[in-house]
Amino acid sequence: MSTSIVESVRHHIDKAPISVTQYIVFAIAFMLNVVDGFDVVAMSVAMPSLTADWGISATEKGYILSAALIGMTLGAMFLAPFADKIGRRNILLIATVMIGVSMVVTGFIPQSVEWMIAIRAVSGLGIGIIFANSATIGAEFAPEKARNLVVTIIVMGYAAGATIVGPIANAIIESSGWEMVFVYGGLFTLLMTVVLYFYLPESIEFIATQQGNENDKLYKINSILSSMGCTAMRELPAHQVEKQRISVINLFKADLGKQTVGVWVIYFMGFMSLYFLMSWIPTLFVNSGYERAEGIAALTLYNLGAVAGIVLIGLIATKIKLAKPIAIYFIGSALFLAVVAYWQPTSVFWLNTLIFIIGFLLQGAFTAMYAMAARVYPTSVRATGIGWAAGLGRIGAILSPIVAGYLVAAQWGMYDLFMLFALPLLIAGVIVYWFKH
């Protein structure tokens, strides 16, 4: 690979102040994650109304909630890595179109659980692509001193989208039905495709690693550097470019094996608990005797806590290494889930307060993992590395709503499930602490 070019490009970016072009890239990457969060959580919010309309069972709910997560897994593992071959910008364009079209179609499909599962899986493919590559392109445009914060805030867009979907969807469902939540979300996503097409440049680091005419490559790199207010490169450093091959085997080369396995396990455990909560909080509240609006409010507070937790850990990441705060966040979220399960508060105020804290800790830790993973892998395999980590981790995300569905059908209550899903977070925290050493 062209390591010397990448290092030279990074030198130019690192020594220049952050430009308007970079802020635009960060904003677009953030908004793409907002779309992701809105889409996934929209189904959780719509589920009580969908259940009433279609009369579906608890196990069918689990499969519908997991359908997008299956697509996300496949998209992150097998499609996101193509960004290392065709470019970050091109793969993000493809993903955004997939999500927008599938969301609109979701609002018009016939009453069929099978069709719903299929369409949600297609939407998930696009989400899986975006999750890996929005963090990647953000990391590659950010200067070294701000990279952790930038990646963390970009991934925070997911929590922001998940936060706003509650009140927005509640208003739409009351006036127009659950179907229009997806139609409006899909139209906004397609609008983002237009913005991305006109305003998102390709990653300079990606251009530097590709084969092709050296003069053309230098011109492309300098055009983007110029838009960022960086000094132009007079010539490309001497280098040897290897033909890029997309292979998971590369994630185990050059002493990356232990880090790769560790990251995969952390993502798996984190995704299990994260998507259990995001998928089931509204339904569990209704099953526990609360109103639908109270369940949506609890999910909104959970995601609002996530935004606050992500901002704080992002700021912490500018001062110290990430492993220790991530470990503390993961273990703390496990402890607070156990507190809720043991205490079983009857007051909605205290229950929501604890859910806010859990969102603060869990999503803060999980989002910071993207910044940590972006540092584990070099440019040539970064999208592949993050994509496979997120993809394999989402196997946990797929399993948890389904498992929860069967347990709910077996008369497990909300507090029993909270205690069960505290365990994966404890395991994740211990493994992250290993990274500290």
C-alpha cells in the first residue's frame, strides 16, 4: 500500500486548522447516522400501533425488530468493506438510496409479516454500510488532535436520530398512522442523498491508496487539500501501490489478530444489550401496564441520555486514552441495569431517571468504540475492520430482540430481562479494560 503518501496527506491535514470543507464532511456523516437511528428506532416506536393493526404475536415482533439488524450485519460485513475498493463517497451514496427507498416502501406494503421482514432487512443493509463508513470518512478528514472527538460525535448522530424519532413519530402516528413515520423518514433520507452527491468529497487517504495515473492522483488530492485550506503537495512521495483486495484475513495480519478478536467480542456484547433496550423499551412498558406514550417517552429519555453520554466521552477522549473511560461506562451501565432489576421502582420518575443514566453510559461507551476501532486499523483495511466488527457484533443485536420475544412469550417481565442483559455489558467492560494494557 502507499503508506508514505498517506503519511504525507495526514501531515498536511494535521497541521492545518479545521476548514469549512471538513465541517461539511463531519455534518453530512453525522446526519447520515441520524437517518440510521431514526429508521431503526422508528420500528420500535411504531410496534405497539403495528401490533394493534396487524394482531401479531410477541415472537413475530422479535423477528420484525431483528430484520433490519440482520440486514445491518450483512451490510456491515460484506458491503461496507467495498468502500476500501470503490471509495467512501460512492458506497455511502448507494447506502443512502437503499435506506430511503426501503423506508418509503415500508409505509405501503400489504399486511404481511414476511414482506415487512424482507423490506426491513433491505433497509438494514444500507444502515450497516453507513455505520462503518461514516466513522471511517470522518476519521480520515479529521486532524489527529480532534479525531476521537469527531468520530464520536459523528456516531452520536445515531443516538440523536433515535432521540428525535419518539416525539416526531408519536405526533405522526396520532394524526396519520404508523405508516407515515416511514414514508416521511424515507423522503428525508432521499433528500440527504442529493446533499451527499453535491457536497461530500472523497477521502484523500482513500485516493492516496489507489492505483492510477500519478498526475491525476496528485491533482485530485491537491484539489481537496486546497478546498480545506491546506498546503498543496508538489509531488507524490515514492511508493509502491499494491492491488487492493477486500479480505477479512487482512485484519489478522501485522499483529492485528488479538485486537480484532477483542473488538469483535466487545461489539457483540454491546450490541446485544443496546438493541434489546432500543427495540423493546416501548413494548415492555405497555406490557408492564404503562401507556404507549409513557413507553415512547422512556425510549426518548434513554436516547437523550445517550446524546449526553456521547458528548461527554467525546470530550474526555480529547484529553486521555479511550480504553479506561469506555470500560467504566460499560461496567456502570451493567450496574444500573441491575439496580433497576433489583429495585423495580414503581415511580415513573425514578424509572425514567435510571433509564436515562443507562442510556448515558451504555451508548457513550458503545459510540466511543468506533473511535477506538478507527485507531486499531490502518487506512487500507479501516472500512473492512470497522465493518466486520460492527457486522459480527450485530449478530448479538439480531439475537437479542428475538430472544427477548421468546422470553416475553414465556412470561418474563421487564425487570427479569434487564438483569439478564446487564451481563453482556459487564463482559464488554472487562475486555475493554484489557485494551488499556
